[in-house]
Amino acid sequence: MGNGSLGFVLHNKRYKGLCILHANLASATELHVFTSNRELMVKLPRHCWLFYNRADLRCPELCSPRCPGLQPQLQLSATALSSVHLSGGTTVLPVAADAMQGYSHPSLIKLLQQPQNLSTFINRPALGILPPENFSERLKESLLSVAPKGLPQVMTMACGSCSNENAFKLIFMWYRNKERGRNNVTKEELESCMINQPPGCPDYAMLSFMGGFHGRTFGCLATTHSKAIHKLDIPSLDWPIAPFPRLKYPLEDFVKENQQEEARCLEEVEDLIVKYRKKKKIVAGIIIEPIQSEGGDNHASDDFFRKLRDIARKHGCAFLVDEVQTGGGCTGKFWAHEHWGLDDPADVVTFSKKMMTGGFFHKEEFRPNAPYRIFNTWLGDPSKNLLLAEVIRVIKREDLINNAAHAGKALLTGLLDLQARYPHLISRVRGRGTFCSFDTPNDATRNKLITIARNKGVVLGGCGDRSIRFRPTLIFKDHHAHLFLNIFSDILANFK
């Protein structure tokens, strides 16, 4: 669900800004707005239309004389929107979202209203050549305050794809400098790179995994293997693709089988590195998601990732952890790779989505050795760092990481109960924090369940071939989990 807030259109079917739900409220008389810490009830006139739009909560239609007093009542909400319940039976519960702290959070609204911040939002600088004088301090307050272990360097980008794309370049430069040693760049390298030939353009590769998704730009597509429609008709690169473990559930019933599956995949990784080296193509880096998200919310054990990290180190490959979807606290840790318990978990970590801005953290030794080697016009947006700093303060103040872990247990426990009651519809329930999912029998069943849930006001997402995934905000609490589980239980009970 995109960033949005409540609005009304009276006696009108205008669809401007329509994002999620359009519901005839002829039978509804009350609106219940559930926020992170309160419930607000508003009396409704008959024949209203409810929708989510991408505007502020103060929707101009609320000034209509046909609905006196409704606007002030809605503006009483002083905290972030997390769900809505209608007395006519419709509930709007976003459990597929990219916002960390809910929608129209008062702390962010207050930040935007402060005069000293206006320049940051109005005047966007080209950060690579003319950064604001306070930019480094802003980075310390925002991104560097949550930097992954051992990664003190950060570079901002605009999105997840360009974060991974430029992280690949960073890794290739690092690897070539490692090979070059103390020697200077040669004239032959400078000339040959201009015609896309070695030695200036070395034959390096990134190893990726089946089911992974790392973006839709050209280099990223070579490491993306989740849906054919992403890649169709686009030329690609001869880079190695390893199998990702396909675990059996429940995990406690298939310990031996899953260990064997992970060992098989790790063995294939090493074989591919050696095979490509014999082809005179060097695997300079390995990219992986802590949880394969677009590919179907595929998990592997912490031990799998620890052993994969060792393999990368053994063969001199950079280890790139893509936290574009998993970063930001939804798994019960700020970074999902923290669950692995490693002192040296990664060489590079990419981020975007819930982090407000894109970019990557990296070790000091990966820092480019000359200007313009990693460069584009904007290199991110300082206003996003300003917002992120406030989001991080809210996360710490409201203990939202622990909240995600706690609410995630309630959600996962409820899903396991539904699986036991409806095994013909739900299987392979899995998750970390609120980053939960389950499988359905097939794509058609999955899509029908999502549609029915949407018509009852529950926003779910699909991933992989037949999975349904959950991506609630960090202010999603136990009672939101139970609200969803009650609605979804009724859907499953009446599913035909």
C-alpha cells in the first residue's frame, strides 16, 4: 500500500488519487480510526465514499456543508494511522506497506512545518559536487546512526536498483585495485575500457541466487531471477546463478532434510566460483537477500548465511547483503543480517524503501580511490535523510523494533493456527518479526484470497509463484494482528 491517508467524497464517485479501497458506506454509520495508541470514532452521513488517497489527512472534501464537523473530528487524530474499521463491516488494515512508522505520522508533519527545514525540502543539491555544509552531520544523525556492524562508510542513492547497481561497481573497482596492488593504471587499461574490452573492462561477475530480486536496471537484472516478465527481451550477462535452499516446513520436522538442502546449495556456490575461474571469469562478489522477498519470501537458516560468508571470504569475493526489503526493523532487528550473529557479516549492505532513501554501507577499504567513480546527478536527497533521522528517533522512543518482534510472534502464531485449521489453503507458514508469509495451493487461489481480503479492507501482497506476504508498518501491534486474523479466519472458513 502506498503512502496515504483517509479522505471522503460525498455523493460523488470521483476517483482522483484512488490508491487502495473504494467502498460504498450506505450501511455504515460510524468510522473507527485505529492509530498506534488510540481509537477515534467519527459519525458518518449515509452514502459516503471512502478511499485512500495520496494527500494529507485534511482532505478538502471534508469541508462540505453536507458533512459539518467531520473534518475537525478527523483532525483530532494526533498519531500515525494504522487501520480503519467501519461499522458497516469494512475494515481497512494495511498489512502490505513500505512505510516504517505508519501514515501521516505527527512527528514527520511537525518536521515539515519547521521553518529551518524548508530549504532542505525546496532546494535539492547535486550532492556529488555541491553538498550542503551540514550534510555530513545529517548523515551522522540518520544513516550512520544505524550503520551495520563494521561498515562505517555510506553513499546515498535514489532507489534500491541504483543502490545495488552502484554497489556492483564499487565491488568491481575494489577487486581490480586488489589485483593491481601498488601499480598505477596503465595506458592500455585506459584505452581498452573506452571500447568495452579488457584489461580496462575486466571479465568479472557477481554470483546471485535463483529466486533473488535485486532490481530492474541492467546489471541488477543479471542477478534478478524472480519473475520472467522482469527479464524478458533484455540482453544479459553471463554471471553465475546458484540455487537458494528450498526448505521444508515445519522446520522442526525436517531438520536433516533442510541441512542437506543447504549443504547442496553451498557446495554449488563453491563449484560455480571455481568453474567460472576456469573460464577466466572472476566472481568478484556474491549478492544475497537475508530473506528472498519478491521471489517468494524464501528463508534459509542463520547457519547457511554464516557458511556462505565463509565461502566468500575463502575465495576472496566481496559479500553484498541486499537489505532493500528486509532492512528497517520489520524482522525484529534493524538489519535482518543481525540475526546471523556475525562479527563481520558483510562487506557491503544496500538499503532503500523503508529507509526513505537508497544507498549502501561499505567497509573503508571499498572506498573509491578517485572522484566521479561512483557518481550521478543527485546521489540521493538530503530531505530524505532529515526525515529518516526523525523516523529513527521515533523508532527508538517508541521501542518499535521490539514491537515488531512482539507483534510478529502474535501474527505468526495466529497464522500457524490457521494453517492447522485450513491445511488445504495454507502451508509453509514462515516469518521473522512481522516479515511473515505462507503458501497457497496455486496462483489462482492466492489471487482470489488477496482479492477477497481487499474487498473486506485487508491489504495483502503476493510474492513468488503462490505465496502471500505481510509487510505491516512498525506501529502494527498485537491487536492489529488479531484484527487481521479474525477477518482472515472468516475468509478461509467461507472460501469456495
